[in-house]
Amino acid sequence: MSSSDSPKVTENKADKDHDNEETGGFLGKVKDFIQDIGEKIEEAVGFGKPTADVTGIHIPQVSLEKIELIADVLIANPNPVPIPLVDIEYLIESEGRKLVSGTIPDSGTIQAHGSETVKIPVMLIYEDIKSTYGDIKPGSIIPYTVKVVLHIDVPVIGRISIPLEKTGEIPVPYRPDVDISKIKFEQFSFEEATATLHLNLDNKNDFDLGLNSMDYEVWLSNISIASAEMKESANIKKQEVTTMNLPISFRPKDFGSAMWDMIRGRGTGYTIKGNIDVNTPFGHMKIPISREGGITRLKKGDDDDDNDEDEK
């Protein structure tokens, strides 16, 4: 049989178009379905970066030795799963100089579609600050900046870092100087004497001290003559001397020959120790006061204060 006699296969164009239409239509539907599912999953999952803000800084404790700061950091998690807060880095500086820094590891988990306030406690020791920076003086107020970096693991996105800042002011408290300027007698006998003790408080801080109460003990010639706690409100102004009048009573005969020196106006040695309870713009403080080796004079109740020349 010659080649011309071989049967010929003729492809029907209509059939070909039909097959392509079925194949293309099926694949197209699958592709559209997968894309639609993907968009729905992406929309449902909605992974995104968390946000954070320093909402406030509190001072729960301040004393002559140290100050504690707590920074409140509000973190919002927009994701449908909890995210771990890997660690927190913090730095406190004043005018570009580092005061303290550190890292808080494994700082917890922020719940899905939730928010949480993380508290970052920081302690500043004044002795460390003053020994490092000699120009930071006791009694001053210094500016500070808290810098916080949050390191967070976010599913799909990976690890991210969120830097935050907050500024403010902190004090470097100074203990007030104290001295007894005079003791004025109201009544005197060798069995009992009542008097008013004039106590000067020299506030060398750059901020006022709001006095709530004071406890004290006073010695004359090494003999305790008064020990009391006084509740009294007063404003001890910054960089000023405030005089407190303290009532006392004692028995002069307990002093022996030392009392004759006092009566003759030769002055007497005294010691005073105690504490003042005060409010400051930075929080509540209990500050010790003391003076040893001071010299004061006894005055009669009718002495003219303007002519006093008291030794201190």
C-alpha cells in the first residue's frame, strides 16, 4: 500500500476548542479558589506589628540614698495569637550621660488581640551618681530621659524591636542642716523649768519640703532634756532657713554645776537627733536630722530677740 493510501486523522477544531475550554476553566476555577482561600486566611489571620507607649513614670520611693522609678509601658497585640516579649533593655541618662542601664529577660507574653501594661522598675543610687559625675550636687534637680527597647517575637513577621522614650526630672535630695539658735525660758526653778527651743532648719534643696511631723531628742551637756513627736504642718521653703519653736521641760538640778555656766550665759553644748516627715514634689520622704557639738545659750523669756548674738 502506498503512502498515499494511509488513512488520515483529521483533528476537529471544535473538539480542540472544547477541551481547552474545559481545561482552562477548571484550572482557572482552582486558581481563583486558592487565591480566594488565601485572601480569606490572610484577612482572618491579620498578623501585624504590636504597638507600645510609655504611659507614665512613677516614683514609689525616694530617700537620701536612692530613688526608685517605675515606667509603665502599654503594649498592644493586634495578632490572633499570643506573642512573647523576649526581653526589655532600658537606659536612664541625664543630659547625654548614662545613670543606669540594664536588661530584663523573659518579660512575659502579650495575649492575642489584647493589651497589657508592663512595669519596668529602675533603682538609682545617689552615691553612684555623685561619684561618677562630680557636678551633680546634692539638693539639685536633674533632668532625665528613660529609653526603653522592647524585643518581641511576632509569628510570620519575626523578631522586631520597638524603641521608646520618656523625659522627666528627679531630685538629688540634701539633708537639711539643723541648729538650736536659743532656748528661751518661760518658767525656771531648780525643780522644773519650761522653755521654748528655737530650732533652725536650713533647707538647701532646690525644692520645698512640706513638713507633716517631726520626732526629736535633745541633749544639753550630755543630759537628755526632751524627747517628743510633734505633728505640725509647715512649709520649709527651698534655699531658706525655717525656725521651729519646740516646747520643752526639764529639771535644772539634774545638770549640777553645768547649770551655773548656762545661767551665767557662757553657753552650753547640745546635741539634737530626730527625723522630719515631709512631702516633696517627687514623693514622700522621711529625712533624719542631727547636730552634735553645737553651742547654744539660754535666754530669759523677756529678753529682746533683736539684741541676741547667739553662737551656733
